[in-house]
Amino acid sequence: MAANCVNNEEVAATIATERGATLCAPTRQRRTMTKNAYPIGTPGTAWGESERVQWLATQKPQRSYVEDVVKQIDALRQRFEVIEYGHLDYAAGGYRLYALKSQDWNDDLPCALVTGGVHGYETSGVHGALLFAAEHAQAFAGRVNLLIAPCVSPWAYEMIHRWNPGAVDPNRSFRPERPAPESAALMDLVAPLKGRFLLHIDLHETTDTDESEFRPALAARDGKPFEPGEIPDGFYLVDDTDNPQPAFQQAMIEAVTKVTHIAPADEHNQIIGSPVVSTGVIRYPFTALGLCASVTGARYTSTTEVYPDSPNATPAQCNDAQVAAVCAGLEYALAHPA
């Protein structure tokens, strides 16, 4: 399906209709997890090398980066310049890192970065980026230079995990010390273009396993207590505390509303412990936290969060929500470049 993203509402509605999606009203249903001891490590003591080795031994491939991602990238070679921007050498094997670059790259145009799979287990981040590239990127030809890195963390994609093999979170690693090679490679990719990016949207998910596995693992790794939280049912966005762009975020929320439901605030007017600043939007300090969305220094930045475990959303809707956010974000940024 080819789509013109000029009208955000039409695009979002078209995505939903053509994929047979049923839109559901926002719900206050939220998943609250229980407090259980993580099976690796000693409570109150940060992991050492032996615990990291023990943790790594539990990770097994559950899907294929080559079959699911690389083959889709290869199918786009006639429409994009495919860049191999890095290589990861891990015990499980080597992983080539790929980005898609506009074939009609024009140095007089602004640049936009779309990233997915920084957290490899967040499936719609990867496949939403690929779907955008395959079916929607052409609508922006001659208007903006696109750079799309659909799967920043391929090892974690295969293991369905948040971390890399060193138990390091790539989405806390976009910082000068460069603790994760996945993050370092992307930093090197965008470095020559620093100052030229108008927009960067980083595609993510919030899943039930954040509470059942990944937050408990984080607490165990760092020797800290784990306090259960709640998982919001619906889509939301994370804006940058130090560079807030509320109208930009709202344009994306309005587009996604046509595809799937937006996460409601909890009884404290929060989503995942952060105050809701507008419908479906919270804020984090991107640079201070070492988040991927800080890597370009773009005026317009956002982290999307899809909830794939919702009973009110299908996998296709999750991918489509990512695409709707990217299209709406690009349209807004291009209409308000300064």
C-alpha cells in the first residue's frame, strides 16, 4: 500500500481501515505486577562477572534477525541506499548493522532519523520502522533526507531482550563513555550529520515483561530493591524535558488516535511514574539519561511507546501506530522548521 502522509488524519484512518483494525476507546485497564525475587544474584548486592555470565547463559535465540529484518532491508535496496554502519561480534555470532538512506539525498534539505529496536525485544519498533520505509517513506522524497536504522540491537531482537550480552541497556548508553557497542555504532553513524537533523523519532514499546522480567532484572543487577509498578494500556509519547515540543507531540498523538487508543493517566495523573503533561505525553531528560532520542540534537525529538500486550490492539495496529506517529511527526516538523 502506498500512502500520502500529507493529511495525518487521512493517513491514520487509511492505515486502520486497510489493515482491518478495530479502534477501541481508551481504557483505564492497567497491569499491576507482583513483587518476586529475581532468580540471579543476591538481593542488595550488585552483580559481578559471575552473575552476568549466569544471566547470559539463560539467553537463547527465539527469532532470526536475518530472516525477519535483514531480508526486508535487502528487499528495499532498489529504493534506498543501504548502509552497513557497524558490526557486532558476540559469542552468539556476528551481526551486521544496517541503515536505510534516501537515494535522492540532497544536502540542501533537512535530515530526519527514525530508529527502532534500540530495545530489541520491542517488536513494533523494528517492524514499524521497516513498514514506514517500505510503504510511506516515498511520500517524503524531495522534502527531507531520511535515515532509518530499523534494528539497532539485533542480538536483543533475537533473544527478545532489553539488554545486550553484557547486561547493558543500549537505551541508557548514548553518552560519551559509550558503554554499549550498539549505541556507539549509531552515534558514529549520525555524528557527521550533527546539526543537520530536524527530527528524530525513536520507536519503542512498553510491555508486560517490563514489569515481570526487565525491571526485576535491573534491580537485581544493580543490587537495588524492586518495587512493582503499573503498565499503562495504550500508546503514549515521551518528550524531552530539556527541549519540550508540545505541539509536535500532540500532532502525533492525534494521528495515532485514529489507529489505536492512547494510554490514560493513572489516579496520580501519571504514566509509568511520570507526570502527564498533555494527553498521552510524559517527559524525560533525554541527554541526562543517555537515551537514543538525544543522539542527533534535533529540534523535534520523541520516543514512542506502544503497548503490544493490550487486549484492545493487534500486532498490526502496533506497527501502524508507529508509522502514524512517524508520518505525523515528519509532517509537523516540515511545516514548522524554525
